Amino acid sequence: MPTHDTTFGAAQAHPFQPSTPAATWDQRFSEHEWPTNPDAALVELVEPLEPGHALDLGCGPGRNAVWLASHGWQVTGVDISPVGLAQAEARAAAAGTTLQVITADLLDYQPPAKQFDLVLVANVHVAPQDRRPLFAAAASALAPGGHLLVIGHHLDSLGRIGPPDPERLYTEAILVDLVPMLEVEQLRRFERPALTGDQPAVDAVLWARAPAASATPAETDAGAVIETATTTTASASPLPITAGIPGGCPPAAPTDGPAPSTTPTARR
């Protein structure tokens, strides 16, 4: 079941083990302080856009949803945890804005088609077999020309932050393989300071666009350009194009295999 990734770790012991994924994340959101600042990649990539309708899949306590709403976006936040969504609504109210929230498991939720100018999948690490349907649903929600932003822990972060199961982590190849229907504009390996330890946390960031309504399939394939680079600071400027790769990258890396069903997806 899709949940969030946290520095507390999916394997953290607790005397009481909730019986459902929703109860698990209700407990975690209640017991721990969660980040309130938006993801740096979101701010950099979305700030230049004209505000529109945004869908935050797995929004949790609203670190990104509240920032979007505060900058003029009409935001729908979806999460399995009523506690996380209540925290998001409270933060939005404190910021003088509002959110529309939907309580749903991301693996079951079907967003309305072609309704959103921005879809965000941030810090959501589902089991490998669940990635493709989740990303297909996210892409289907994009209006023509809309953007999908994915931010997740890179495989290089294993043991530093995020899920302890390497099969739930991302690589550049895994991300690109999941969105053949979109034009990938940027693909990053993004390093940032970790909350604990000396080694940086490493994220994988994908920024992709739905074809415009007038684009033909041939035009879409020919126009896809990927910007690839490693970013090492949270305040980095937009990256130059370092590779133009028609048709995308190689298939997903071997880490894209089945994950144990007892390991919850994790969030930051």
C-alpha cells in the first residue's frame, strides 16, 4: 500500500503495530514532526509556471500542497491517512489558503482524466509491481501540456534515508521507463544535506510534460528531450541540457523487482 517515506525508517520498532496502512500512517503522522518546507525541486520547477489545478498524490501533512496553494494553485491532495490530511488542511488554513482533500489509497484512486496542469508524486515509494499503474494514473490526470513532477529517494540513498528495501527506491532509468507516454524534460540525481549522518541524501527527480492537444504521436516522440545531470545543492539553478535522447532511456534497472508484501512503502 502506498505510504510515505521518513527518516524514522520503515523498520522502526513500535510496541503497537496498527492493523491497516491507514492506521500505520495516522500513527506516524501523529507521533512525529514532519517537514513543513516544500521540496526544493518543486519550488525551482513550478515557481515559473502560471498557477492552475494541481494534484498532489500522497500529500501527507501537506508540505508541498500548502506551498502550491499559497502560490495560487487550486490543489487537490490525496492520501490514505485522515490524520495527515487534517494536518495539511490545518497548515493551509494557517497559511491563509485552502486545499481540497481526498482520503484514498493511491493504488485504488483513479483521478479524473486530463484535469490537472500539475501532478505531483513526491516521496511515495510503492512496491515495484505497483509503480506502473500508479504512474499511468498520474499521467492520465494531466491536461494537455501539463507537467508531472516525481521526487523520490534514489537507490544511492540506501541505508541513509528512506525505505530499507532497495527495490522501492528509484533510479533515473526506472523513472523514465515508467512514463513512455510523456515528454521527459528533466531527469536529475539530486543531492541534498541529510537530516542525520555525514553523507548526503540523494533523490531522483523527473520533470515530464503531457503532449499538447495538437501533437501527433510522431511529433511527441521526436520532441522528447531529457536534461540529465547531478545537482548537489538545494538552491541549484536550472540545469543545462546535457543529453538529447529520442524515445527515452534504457528499461528499468534490475532493482525493479517484487518487494516483500510485509514491507510498507515509505515516505519522507
